[in-house]
Amino acid sequence: MAGILVAVFWAILVSFLAVVLVRLAQTLRATTALVADVTEQAVPLLADASATLRSAQTQLDKVDAIASDVQEVTSNASALSTTVASTFGGPLVKVAAFGYGVRQAIGRRATPAPEPARAVIVGRTVPLARVRKRNGRSSRGQKD
């Protein structure tokens, strides 16, 4: 009886292990199919990503070239403005100062000097009109 019991127990254990192995085989087949599908989809994605990276690198090289050209133009413009300022700056200031002086001189010459409103005659102040009448001049129409 003990032999039959061991044989039954052994048969149950082998059946259980057979079921586990069958399930493990199904899982491995499903995993293999999944890996194959992922590989089929991943390879084109990686190729697209690689092409995108190459395109981005090309664009970055172009931007780098443009930035270096802009830097060169900026330095040339700075040098040009410095040259123009040093070449024309001093003479332009001198011409402006000369023009200002000429305008001042012409302005002073065009307007007569203001006459004093009163004249001093030996210790007292009299209006200018009285002095002109004494000298035989009228206060209107004639200038000194």
C-alpha cells in the first residue's frame, strides 16, 4: 500500500511539473513574439531618430557658421565706427565750434549795443532824452 501511495504522489508531482513546464513554454513563446515585435518596431524608430540627429547636427553647424559671420560683421562695424569717430569727430567738433562763433559774431554785429537810459552830468543823473535835446539832437530818428 505504501508503494501505491508513493506512486500516486509521484504521478501528481509529475503532472504538476508538466503543467508548469507547459505554461512556462507558452510564456516563453509569447515573450519571444513580443521581443520580435518590439525589434521590428524599434529598428525603424532608431533609424528615424538617427536621421533626425544628423539633420539637427547639420542645422547646428549652419547656425554656428551664421553666428561666427555675425560676430565678424559686428567687430568690423565696431572698428569702422571707431575709425569714423576718430577721423571725422575732431574736425566736426571744430567746424561746429567755428559755426557757433560766427553766429555769435553776426548776432552781436546785427543788434546795436543798448544805450543807457540815463546820462551822468557832473554829479547828477538826468534822463537821456534831456541830454540829447541839449546837444541839439532829437530822441527820435537819429542814431549815435
